[in-house]
Amino acid sequence: MTDRFIFTGDTLFTEGCGICFDDGADSLKMFRSLQRLKSYVDKSVIVYPGHKYQLNIGCDFEYVLKHNIYLQIDDPEVFCKFRDRKNQKNLFNFN
């Protein structure tokens, strides 16, 4: 990818990734999407997610790679188990 910015919507946030517990959500598809981003996005690209939780948006991808735990998991089974763990809804005050 040679663009300077990427808009990741609700797939990738600075500190996490999109939810995988609503209808139609699939943690394996999320894993594959994040792996694809890791393989194509240059570390200097600025990431603009759809919204934020705590950290500011507009960080370079290198920062996101270093600080986003979901991007540090390379095993799909481990990722899905971690992403689908119980009580994750409460992390961001979802009802």
C-alpha cells in the first residue's frame, strides 16, 4: 500500500478491533482481515478508525502494530479464543 492514510472503520482501532459477538460477526474473518492489513499496510501509514475508545486516532500503523494486542496474535485459534472470550462486552460499557 502506498497511500498515506487508511480509514479502517469498525475493523481496526488504535487499541483494539471490531466486535465479534453480534449477529453476523465472525472472529476468524476478523483475524483474516487484520492479517491482511498487516501484510499490506506500510508502517508509516496513518490509521483513522471509525471512532475511538481511549487513545487518539491518527496514529501511524507502526504504533498501532506495537500497541494493539490483536495485531500481535498470529495464530487464528489463539486469536479467536481471545476475541470470543466471555465478558468482553463490559470492557467498553456495552449493554
